[in-house]
Amino acid sequence: MSSEEHFRRVYATMFGPLLAYALRRVEQPADAADIVAETFLVAWRRRGEIPPEGEARLWLYGVARRVLANHHRGFARRERLGQRLRQRLSSFSVDPATEVPERLAIRDALAKLGDLDREVLMLTAWEGLEPREAAAVLDVSPAAVRTRLSRARARLRQLVGDDPVMPGHVLDVLTAPVPEEGR
């Protein structure tokens, strides 16, 4: 019997028992289906190594056990990552209602700028790019970016006003620093 025929026979015999095995060890039926699929994928790739009929059952349970262990480790990693992301996001959360007037003023002022001036300003202020980096993105010279940036800042101040004494000014929203991890 060829390795392909042997695999088909083992698959037909063991699909149900492996699915039951996986269902008893995970919370979601979809996860059990994924585990069985991954188990048979490993078996297909190693079909020449599948032992004879009686031993194939034990071999497949061993493969399924390792796939299940990987599944649980991956789940734990995703949970830890999700927790870290939730913690980071909570440290950045600000009451959005407090920024609405500033955001509207900035949006309106930005809409009045030319396309390239607006993009230069947004790349440097929001994305934290240096003028030479913005120049590479826009495919223009760094000198052109510096000139446009200077003009765009002046025009934006003209459009929204500039009161350096007032904390939380509209321009502060535009130039709020981006944390290093977010770049």
C-alpha cells in the first residue's frame, strides 16, 4: 500500500476520534477543527513516516497533543499581547469631547492648505518624520519640504490663531508627540 493510500485510510479511521479528542480540550469547536486540520496537515507532510495501522492511532494522538500545546501557547501569547495593548491604549485615552473644537478647527484649517503643504505638515507633525524623511516619502527635495513646512506652519497659525500663553492650544493637538513605540 502506498503512503498516500495509508494516509487516506488513517484519516478515515481517525478523523472522528481526533475531533472528539480536540473538542474535549478546547473551549471553541472552531479551535478543535483547526487542531484536527493541523494534525492531519502534519500527518500528510510526514505521510511516509506514519506507522502501521495500530501504531498510527497513537502517533496521531502524539501529533495532536503537540498541535494542541502550540495552540494553547499561542492563545496565551495573544492574551498577554492583548493585555499589554489594552494597558497602552488606556494610558493614551483622553476624553474625546475635550478635543472636538480643536480637531474641527485643525481639520478646517488643514483643508484650506494646498495638498502638498498639508501633507508635509501632517507627515512632520503627526507622523514625526524629519523633513529629509518627508522629502523621501513625497519624492521632493529636503529644501522644498523645509520651505513648504515653514509656509504651512505660518499659514496654519494664521488660520487658527496663535496664543502661546493658552495651554492646550489648537496647535498643541496638531503637534502632540507620538510615543516612540508608535512610530
